[in-house]
Amino acid sequence: MSRVLIVDDEPSVCHLLAETLKDLGIESDQAYDGEEALKKLCEASLQNRQYDAVILDIVMPIMDGWQVLHAIKNNPLWKKTKVVVLTGRATSPSDIIRVIDYDGVFVEKKGSFAHMIEEIMSRIL
């Protein structure tokens, strides 16, 4: 069974995405800021239960998504982890390029973004 870490400071978004993934038969855990996300990634590594993907919000307290994305892609244990970056804020082309440079997928939190996540996860996992 695939495992995904959902990282977003909005509990309602975490819950929506967890339910979406559950419907696909994908196990998920949640973290509500970047620091907690890195802690969960470390714990998973120690237990030899790596995450197959991370759904990552950009704007969060304590540690933002850019810092987490950088940490994931620069850690030999996690760098092959697929990352889907979410944002509800206006984005620039340079932000999208930055995500692509990290081999990630970029999704805006608008409309039926959960359906978009469902489509992406069914293709990458």
C-alpha cells in the first residue's frame, strides 16, 4: 500500500485530501507545518517505512514549504520521493519553474483541486 504525507496548516485541507487518498486505497499521515513534516519524514526513515509521496503546502508557519521541498530533495533518503506542491496564493512563473526543477508537480488550491490530486496520485503511485 502506498503512503503519502499531507503537509498543510489547514486541517480541513488535510482532512479532504486524506479522504481523497483513502478512496484510492492510499494510506496517509498529516503534518501541520514544515517542521512537523520533517520530523515525520525522519521517523518514517528510522522505521524503514518511507513515504511514496508528499503533498506539500507552500505557505505555512514555522517552516514554509520551500524549505521542506529543499530538505526533501537534498536528502539522499528522500530525494526520490514524489512531491506535489499546493498553494492558495498567487504564484509566479519562477515558483512553478522552481517546483519543476525539484521534479515536483504544482497544483493551485482552487476549484476541485482534490480531484486534481486524485488524478495525480493515481498516475504517480
